[in-house]
Amino acid sequence: MAFSFPAFSYIIALIIDAFLIFFSIFHVIAFDELKTDYKNPIDQCNSLNPIVLPEYLLHLFINILFLLSGEWFSLIINLPLIVYHIYRYRNRPVMSGPGLYDPTSIMNADVLTVCQREGWIKLAFYLLSFFLYLYGMIVVLIAV
């Protein structure tokens, strides 16, 4: 049983992935509140936009650790979401600050449905990633 950089990468990935799961749950709840008219779009966008860049940067940081430690399978699994994050941020609406969500267009039924579906898919991805990272950490720690 040896503690190595790949094991450290998986431990950090588990901790960060817990935060990413929290962000995804917050995302899903926020869009559900918006869909049921519990909150107005301006307040919702003001609470969602500040967590977009931290989510993307945390996910990118995990994958930089996997790249440096040579954990190619975990990196390849995460590449589609990284590409999607880059695509989504490059094609965001014109806004004065960082973020993805524009209060004027967020109540559009198509945009709301897409954003809600995106939150559920990310939540499922981060939950599956959590167990993949846990398995990877155990394998790396047990390996000789």
C-alpha cells in the first residue's frame, strides 16, 4: 500500500467532486424554483452566475491533476464535459459579468428546459464520477 501522486489526485478529486455535486444540486433546485415561480429570474441569475466559473475551474483542476498523474481513463471520461463547458461558456449570452444565465431569456420555456436538463445530467455525471474516483483511489492505493 503506497501513497502516491495518483492517490493524492483521486483524494483531491473526491473532495472537489463533492463540491461539484453540491453545485449541481443547487443548480437543479434553482431552476425548479424558477419553473414554479417561487423566485424571480433576476434573483435566480444573481445566485447562479457566481458559481458557474468556480464549477468549471474546479472540474478543470481535477483533470489537470489526472493529466499530471497519468490517470488517462479518468481524464478521458471527463473530456466530453470539459469540451461542453468550454462550448457553453463561449456561446453564452452577451452579459456585463461572468456567468451563463441572462435574466431576460431564462424564463423562455426552451431555455428553462435545457438548463434544467443540463443540471440533472451534470448531477448524474458528478455522482457517477464520485464512485469512479473512489474506485480509482482504492485501486491506486492497493496497487504495488
